[in-house]
Amino acid sequence: MVERVWSRTRDWFASPANQTDALQMFKAALAATAAWALAEMVLGLEQAFLAPWVALLTVHATVHRTLWRGVQTVLAVGAGILLSLVVVTAFEATVWSFGLALLVGLILGRLPWLREEGVTVATTALFVITTGYNLSEQRAIDLLPDRLLDTAVGVGVAVLVNLLVFPPLNDRSAQQQIDDVDAKLGSLLSDMATQMERPWDSQEEDDWIERTREISRDVDHAWSLVNTAREAGRWNPRRRRHPGEEIQGYPQILLRLEEGVVQTQSIARQVRESSREADSWDERFRGRYIALLAETGRRVADPDQDVAPLRADLRELADDLSDEDLGARYWPLYGALIANLQAIVDVVDDVATARPVRT
């Protein structure tokens, strides 16, 4: 039991994405603590809770996003503070004024320049009104500079922490996700070949198609990680030591992997549609095609291998069958399956010749 827990913990920390998440959680806690200490113990600001809260809101996955969202956070928190002051000044701190402030804050949060921090306007008004419920109007006005300074302290500390303490690059997370897509797509092709060596049923074909959908979702996640990694390089001092040239080739690789998933799904659908006559497939085609499908699966899982022999074998298969007296009803199926597999082989070649992913 202990070994299993230790193994899972080790595997979790071995993931670049999880390592980045853990580091960002540490940095958010560090930024909030430092912001509170600065506001409370150094600057002596009243109601210094705004500083750590804003710091938590500001630490994001990339330096670029932290800076951009930091500006939005300042605007949103400032709007919430001013909103609470106006409402309390006009209507005093009552249940009705509290509800009005929340409603107006949520409406302001729909503005385009505050949309990503929309709820922050309302929650800031909530905090300010509830913590200063018994304050007089003049006292609330007197606290306005402190509250705005609290906000600035929170944003400033968060930006500095995210900029100076291992600013995330996310390259390795994108790399691992692409490798996982390669492995899953190759495994699917190999499993399809293994199952096609014996009689198969419609459930297996449906499983193949469902697995292509899952891989497609993995590709979408890889796109998200690649976009985050590209964004992470902006204004990031670590990029000088780690130029990240490989990341520029990732979009090309993902486009080709998307094509590979589409072609694999097409093979699965073609086989499903012809499954009622699978046993009557010509053995001259069946055995050789399944062998090529299995070998392509191995090459997809490890795209650094040479695919020239696969191309030659596919051409030879098509040439040999063109001279055979095959039933006319089989050629559309055989031609489509050969074309699909040829496209996958091209994908493997393009992925291998693109900027290397593996390290």
C-alpha cells in the first residue's frame, strides 16, 4: 500500500504540468503572504486583507498573463472600492445597499475590459462593505487611499514573485502532451491491427472510433498547452537561457497529428462499414495490410524511425493488387484503406522531420 502511494506520488511529481501547478501554488501563497506582510507590518495600512487577496488573484500561469491580468485586477478592485464608497455614501450600509452594490458590480463586470475579472468588482464591494459596516461616511472616505494602496501592493508583489521566482515556461508540459498523443495514436493503430487478425465485432470498431475522439481531445489539450507555452515566453527572463526554439515547431506537428487522427478514424469507419463482409476480404490484401497497419502503429509511437520502407510496401501492395482479378466491389474499400494508411505514413514522416519534440 505504501509503495503504491509512493509510486503514484512520484508519478504525479514527474509530470511537468503538475510540477508547474505545484510551483504556481507555492508562488501564489508566497505572493499573498509577502503582500500581507508588506501592507500590514511595513506600510501599516488598515484593512490590509486586500493586498494578499489581490495577490492571489494576480498570480497566473505566465508572466505575460500576470501582467495583463494584474492591470485588469487593479481596475476591477478599484471599481469595487469606489462602488462600495458611492453606495454607502448615498444609501448607508444596509441590506438593500449591499444588494445594490453587488448587482451593480456584477453589471460592471460584464464590461469588455473587465470581463476576465468580472466577479472581482462585486466581491471587492462585498468585502469592503462588510468589513467596514460600522464605519462612518468620513471614515470610509479616509480609508480609500489605504485600500487603493493595498490593491497596488498586492498586484506589485504578485508580478514580482511570478517574474523572479522561476517564471514558468511550460515547454515541457507541451512536449509531454505531444508525446502522449503520439503514443496513444500508435497504440490504437497497433491494437486495431491485432484485433483485425481475428474475427472482430462492431463493439471493437465502436471502441476504435471512441478512442480516436479521446485522442482528438488530447490534441486539443496539446494546442492549449502549446499556446500557453508560447505566451509564457513573453517578457520571461528565463527565455534568454532557454530560447525554446522547439516550441516554434509544435503547431506544425499538431496539425499533422490532427490529420493522423482523422485518417485513423476513417480506417475505423471503413472497417466498421465493411465488417459484415470482413471474412470475405481477399487474403492477399488482408494479411499484408494488417501487417503494414501494425508497423505504422509502431512508427507513429516512435516517429523518429525511417518510414521510407512503409511507403514502398504500400505502393507495392497497390501495384500487386492492381494486377489481380479482384471483385469490383472491393476496390473502393481497399483503395480507401491504402490511401488512409499512406496519409498516416506521411504524417509520421512530417512529424519526424519537423523540429524535434523529444529530449
